[in-house]
Amino acid sequence: MTVRQILAATSALVAVAGAAPGVAAGQATSAAVSPAPAAQRQPNFLVIVADDLGWSDLGAFGGEIQTPNLDTLALSGVRFTGFHTAPTCSPTRSMLMSGVDNHEAGLGTMAELLGDATRGRPGYEGYLNDRVASIAELLHAGGYATVMAGKWHLGLTPEREPAARGFEHSFALLQGLSNHFGEDQNAAWAAAGYAPSYRDDGKPAALPKGSYSADYFADRLIGYLDGAARAGDARPFFAYLPFTTPHWPLQAPAETIAKYKGRYDAGYEALRDARLARQKQLGLVPADAVAHATEKVPAWSSLSAEGKAIEARKMEVYAAMVDRMDQNVGRVIAALKRLGRYDDTIILFFADNGPEGNVIEAPSPRFKPATPGAAAADAPKQPAPALGIDNSLANIGRGSSYVGYGPGWAQANSTPSWLVKGYPTEGGIRVSAFATGRGVKGGGRIANANLDVRDVAPTLLDYAGLRQPQQFAGHPILPHEGHSLRPVLAAEAAGVRTAQEPVGYELFFRRALRKGDWKAVYLSAGTNRYTRQGVSTGRWQLFNVAADPGETRDLAVAEPGRLTELVAAYDAYAKAKGVVPLPAAETAAAPAARP
């Protein structure tokens, strides 16, 4: 055991022996288990996270991709139409693990994108810091078995890896992406400066040759569950399954890609229209919902025959990645049923952010994500044959290709929302999500309330009968900011927030503040962002996202008082969380930044 785990276990023993009953969450000095009758023993938790999934990709959310396993789970439980995350992956994962804002948990920005304005600032460490205890640490201290297989992206050093942050067993990719087919293709990645780091219970490892990421992560998680059964370990478990699919590079097994051949030949506009119509049929969006206009995307009809073929192929591979993820979810669910653990398990599924809209091609030492819809000169177009990269039409999807699917498909997949990953607009932070399992009143129910990834940690503690401590491993930790979703899961309440509770978001100097149905958005005018020349306005905008989920009608002029209120709430949020302010040069260049 690590020193941190020993201290946590000691803290838990003290808590069980001396915790006072009825102490409110955040008031106890350590994690404490409330005794419960055997018939109401602590539930198991399975948290599944998809990487860069579009809001409408699953069949249960209006998509055409074959996702029968996820659809069955979603339709047996409750679907969330207002579940929000950070605009990109590692900030979201920090909030998931900690239950607090990413600017406090250490991921005020992505570690890969720390700059002069953010490097060295508190809350911008680039890893899950010690101001928080991870949900795995708290559950483990409270008697849970804790296992994970998949993407970590919350720290690269031994003291920041899953094995040091509460997971008894873990097979983890430490960075944000990797070749999906394993080490046989990683020599090229190493030459380009993109060598992935895998850890197996804290020891250096690799994705085995010939394996596929989603298959192998499911294999390992099932292996942990089977191993516990063989050992007679009857503890409740927290199983964390963060897939790297469908994150770029777009790669999938050939037999799965073949299922979608020709499916997307009509183009991204046709897909967008079909998905929005299906969402309306399913009751996921208002019947009069209008999709936001796509940004910086050439019309499908303007593409050459070769261009259409390449773009359609990218979407075919993307669909196969989602399909393969679904197949592996089905395998995990089958294992739970085989082991007799399914009926006592609560399952949460969500994506880490909206779909990726950058133009992404072959990696090189100077590679940077390109602008959505950028001109050819703005994106690295040439494959890297010296690195073994081949982005020809026939090769896209194999382990030697390296592409993303671009802004057209991404905005179709986020419809009706505005924009994509990297933005605090609904297209970047509203994700497909659902809950099912023990204690969840489902039957295909839809919950429309404003929910947040910061709510996950307090939800799990609530169901586990644990109280968040004030200290962990010998140092103070921040109290959870989210709310337990238990009233929503049990159909006892429509939501967990009042219309007056502010919820803030910031990343890459792009800002948003939500209060009830109202949302203020500020897209900075600068260019040193996640995208080189991203969409910007340089002023605050105001939307009623309940009536207008596509953020198509800016009400800043019609509702100046409300906008002033939300901007003031954002300023208070930013000050409280230590958000780095806009650079002075940009503030001076954007005099219309205030209403």
C-alpha cells in the first residue's frame, strides 16, 4: 500500500469507531460508514465514461449507430437531457473524481495547454491535486473495492497515478490519447513525441499487440470482477470504465467498420437533420427546437467526389468506434449478471465533453489541433510516411492511419447544440448521460434538469452511506460542490438545483454561467486557444436554454438586467475558484465584453 492509502485506511478505521451519527456531509473528520441492515447493503457502482461522444450518437438519444446495449440500459433507467461537463476531457475528469470545480482540483486548464498566463497558478497544476480526495479514495476508505480500466489523464507521475489515488487495481492510459491498436503502432508515435504511458497497478505497461483499446479495457475490468469473485471478496465495488473511444485517431476493427459502409454518403447536413427529427420524436428536445447553424463548415455539395468519399469514410470509422464501445459495455453487463452482481449495481454513463470538431491529421513534432472548418493551409494535410502514417482512403481506420472526423460530423453529432468540444456552449458541455440499476426509477423516463459532473461524487457517497471528511490522508480537502442526484434517480424530485444557484464554466478563457434556464456565454476573441482560429464573439451573450437548447436566440439586448445579473455571478464564481482572468491585451481589444 502507498503511504496515502495507509493514512486513508487508518482514517477510515478511526471514523467507523468514533463517528457521531447524524453528522452532516462535510462535517465529519474522515470518511465514515453508516451501518445498514444486510438487506440494504451498500450498492455497487459502475461508472462508464465515453471519450468525445456526440450528444446524439446513441440510439436512445436519436442516433442511428448500433448501440443496443447502451440503449437497453438507458431505456431501463432515466436519461438526462441537461447533464453538463467541462468543455474538454481532463478538466471533466478532475470534477468527476473530486466533486469540485476543475480550477480547484488542479485542471484549470489541460496540462498539455498550460501557458504563460496559467503555468504555476494554484488550481492549474495539470494533475489532480491534494486539495481534494478522489471518489475512489473515499469509497476505498469506506470499505469498497475500487478498480478501473481505461483513460486517466489526471497525472503522469507515480504519486498522481490511479494506483496512488484510491484504485486497488487499475490498467490506465495516463495521457489523453493513444493508438487504439496497441504497441505495434506506437514506435511511430514515439518518434513524433506522442508515446503513450500505460500503467498496470502502478507498473509500466502497454496495450498488447493486436488488441483494440475498448476490447482490452473491458477485458481488464471483467478480469478484476472475476478475480474478486474467485477470491471470495464480497465487498461492494466501485468500477470505473473510462473508454478512449471514440476519441481520435479514428481507428476500429475492420469488421465493425464494414457495418457502416455507405451509411453516411448523404453527408453531415442530412445526418444532422435526421438526428434532430429523431430527438423530437423521442421527446428529448422541444418539438419546436431549432438547431444552431453550423460554424465554419463547407457545404457537403461543395466537396469533390474524392472529398466526400474520405469524409464519409471518417464517419463510418467513428460509428464503428461507438459501436465497438457498446459491444464491450454489453460484455461487462453480461459479466455482472453472470457473477450475480448486476441487481445490486447502480450504473452511470456519460461522455466527458462534446464531440471533437478540430481538423486532425497526421502527428508531427510540431502538430497542433487545427481550426474547425479550416482552410487546407491551416491543417497539417500530408501524412507522415517516415512515421508509418498512411491516411489514404483505403487505410483510414487502421492502426497506421491518424485522422479525426472534423467539424461537419461533430456539429451534426451535437445537434441541436451550438459548437463542439472546447467551448462552454451546449455543444461542448451538454453530453448524453443516463443512470440505471438499483434504486433508479426508470422505464425510459427523461429528466430535463440542469445536472453536472460535479454531482457524481456526492451521489456515490450518498448511496454508499458515507460522509465526506474535512481531512483526508492528513490534510484538509475541499467540500463537494455538487449535489447528490439521488432524488432525481428515485423520481422524488425534478432536479437538485434551485433557479438561483449559479453554475460556472471556464476553459481557454471561454466563459459561461448558468442560473436556472438562463445561461450567459462569453467566447473570447483571442486565438491562443484549443483551436487556432476558433469561433469567438468578444462579448457576453444570453440564452434561455430550456426554450432554446440550440442557443440560437441571443437575448442580451432584450434582457439586459438578467445578463448583468449572470455576468456578476460569473465574476463571483471566477474570483472564488481562482480562475485566471482574460489577458490584458485581449480585454483591451474587446471593449464590448460587458453588457
